[in-house]
Amino acid sequence: MLQKLFSYLLPLNIFQQKSEISHSLEITWANGQLVLDSKNTNYSYGSLQRILRMGLKRIGFETIKSMSNILVLGVAGGSVIKTLVDEIDFKGKITGVEIDPKIIEIANQYFKLNEITNLEIVIDDAFEFVLKTKSTYDLIIIDVFQDTLMPNFLFETFFTNRIGMLLNSKGFLLFNTMCLSNEHEIRNEKYSTNFPEKQFSIQKMKRVEQHNEIFIIQKLA
């Protein structure tokens, strides 16, 4: 309790761990809550939770609550999953895919992710999982980062087409990206063209928390 109170004055680091995949991972008390950070960015809770919550609000909490099957690519500490369960009261199935088992160990220890009964965690590469899964989803959330870097495959046409196939009719894709340069802005503009206008509606939320851009894409049929 003292750590939580003190964190309103100054962030207090309580845990550090090295990971082969994510490199540096830290748990910190900040402004009265625990957050998970990498070396250069917030991985879960903190600003990332605010960013993804904005995207979920744009889709509509009641719309999400009525869904049956949600896929989360990039779990980290599970802040978006906590939003789905605790704030939206989503009762359907959530499948979370995370490549780094160390992060899941931390998420279970500090954020009690393993206590969420309608959550299945799969340790796998997001690309490989998307190729293999036979399920379809009402909502796919993509939040895949290695520190501030985003894997190139996320923006490639083959992966995008596969994501489109996995969406149910009227289903949504919520894709969190980071824009740190003109090159990233051009990359995001090109990404929009991967979804045919007759089949998908596309919204963009620009400069969310300064450096993030969120795509909200709905499959029309």
C-alpha cells in the first residue's frame, strides 16, 4: 500500500527481468497502478491501456459485449483483456496469443491473468497462429510490438488478407500501430489499401497519445 501511495509522487520500479524475445521487462508502480514496460515504451496498463480502450469505445462497449469470440494478438500484461472483462463485462471466449512466455509468467504473477476463466492463452508467433487457426472471430485486436518496433509481416498483404478471412460478418479489427517517422506514416497509408472498400469500412484514429495510430476496420459482409 505504501508503494502504491508513493507512486503518485514518483514511479517505483519493483521488478526487472531479461527476456530473449522482449529483452528488458519492468514492473513499476506509477500513479497508483502497476504497469508493465519494455526499455522504451509501455507494454501494458498505463498509456497502452488508454489507447486500446479508446479504440474499443469507438467500436462500442455494448457491441463488443454481445460478441462471442475475440482474438488478441499480442497479450503482454493483458491490459486490453482486463478492459474487455472488467469494464465491458465480456462473457464470450477470448483467445490471447503471445510469443514471449516470460511476459505471461509476469502477467499471471502481477496482474492475475490466469484467473480470467474465459481466457485461453496460446504461446505462439502471431503470424503462425493466424495461419493455423480454424476459428473465426467477431473482434481481432492486434497489438504486436517488440519494444517500439512492429514486425513487417503485420503490414503485408498476405497477412492482412488472412486476418480478413478470420473475421466474421460485421466483425471488427482493432489494430494499434506506432508512428514515429514519415516512413511509418507512409506505411500506414499503404496499409489502408489492403482492405477493399466494398468489403470493409475503415476508420483511423490519429495521434492517440501522440505517437499511436489506431485502425478500426469492419467487415461488411
